[in-house]
Amino acid sequence: MALSTAFTKMFGVRHPIALAPMGGSAGGALAAAVSRGGGLGLLGGGYGDREWLARELPVAAASGRPWGIGFLSWAAGVGAVEQALEYGPRAVMLSFGDPSPFVERIRAAGAAVIVQVTDLEEARTAVDLGADVIVAQGTESGGHGARRGRATLPFVPVVADLAAPVPVLAAGGIADGRGVAAALALGAAGALIGTRFQATVESLADPATAEAIVSGRGQDTERSGVLDIARGAGWSTAKYTARTLGHPYLDHWRDREAELAADPEARHTYQADVARGHVPPLPVWAGEGVDLVNDVPPAADLVAALAAQAEAALTRAGRH
């Protein structure tokens, strides 16, 4: 049973699985491995660090398979997107912020425009901009997402209906093939998966991060703006928060974000604690599906395993 969808046909990939372009984890090797495994590997371009891009872009492009890259719309400059386009990605994904300054440049380069949305207003904007693919991200997702969004289960079909016939990818809490099958049943054309791919051989995540994810539990995750405020990361925490595993600063500043934002000394203390090794340099981004992450496999093998499990789940469902 082949899981052929509008997404797999658009990009010429075997499986309806895309790598979430996670900053700090989704480097060239991971993106290439996912693409070689039959999914769509998306490089984590994040804030658009030009030196990082120069190092990682050639690795992703050398896969010989369709690949892409993702950027933070509010943070990455046009120059970083143009730098990426020089390497011929099949897609550029834009998340969190206004994607409009980049759309025409991406389209002129012959790449597909993927826009990630966290609410219906963002979904309507993506449709109006002519996005080729829309990612509907539920609040179960690891890393950044909507402070007041919807869970993946009710959000994905609403976006799929709104965007039709534009293909939609489901994101948020999907960490095994059963989740991929569920995404397809909800009307999505595939799944964008993050947390599961952090714990892979090719991930750039620190080994301690992968270990924390393997041992983590969904109830250990928390969505908050505290760590972005403490880090001085520049995120609009009124709109977007981040789901992470536990952290000492979450325990200390929980429900006190405004107080933290007004206390520059507290933010200096955070940086000093990082420098002393008392807290990790980055939060451990992890979604509610983290319970399903139990090993650290090669990413290409993982893509195949997810697809096989999704096919099996859909076959079982078809028997009832």
C-alpha cells in the first residue's frame, strides 16, 4: 500500500513525511538523511545565520534528493533566503510572522512556498498569498507555537477544508507512524515531524538533548514564554510560546512572565548561569509525543519505519 498524496506527488518523494526545520537540530546531514530516506528534509535556517548556512546548505544540497529549508519569517532577512535559493531547494518554509516579503523571491527561483500557520487568521493569509503547501501546527508541538492555538486533532481538518485544494501538512505531537496515519485521516497530505527527529544519529542536537528526549515524558513538557524572555530571544511571547522539557527557570518564573520581562538583572543572571554550566545553553524543545521517542536511529531508517507503521495503521483501520 503506497501512501501517495498531493504532497508526495508535488515533491517527488516516496513518503508523506517532512522534517521540521528545527534550529539547532536540523542541519544539512539530517535534512539529507531524511530526503534520502524518502521524505522531504528541511534544513533549519532559523534566524538566517549566514555562516551557518554556508556550512550546512551544501550538505543538504548534496543529497541528490528533493530537499528544502525553513526560516523564521520575523527574524531571517531576505539576504539569507536568497543565499539558500542559490543551492536549489525544492521548497522554502516560512514560520511565525509575515511571510509576504519572501514569497515572490522564492517563487521566482522555482521553489515551492510552504507556510506554517498556528491559527485560522494565519491560515487565511497563507491561502491569500498563494502558498503551495500549508503546515497546520497544533499546540502539542515542541518548540515555538501559538500561545492560544488549537490542538492538532481539531485544527488540521479545519485548515484542510479552508485551504483545499492546497495540500496541508499536520504538525504537533506526531512522533510515530500512527500519528502520520492519523494526519492523513484528518485530511492532511502528510506530516511535519520535529521532536522524533531530534533524537537521530544525524541531528545537530547535543547528545544530552537527545538523551533528555529519549527519557522524557509528555507530562514533563510545558508551553511558556519564560525561557524566551530569560534568553532575550526576541520572540513575541504575547503570541508565541515554546514547549520544552522542564527547566529551573520555568519553575522559578512560572506565571510571572511580566515580572521577568521587567527585571533585566534576572536576564543577566540567566546568561551567567548558562556560562557557568548551571543551565543548558538552549532549552530542550520537545512536543507532547516525546513519550514515543525511545531510541536514536539513523534518520533514513526512521523515515522508512514511520512510513511502514503508518501503512500498517491505515490497513488495520480499513478492516473495521
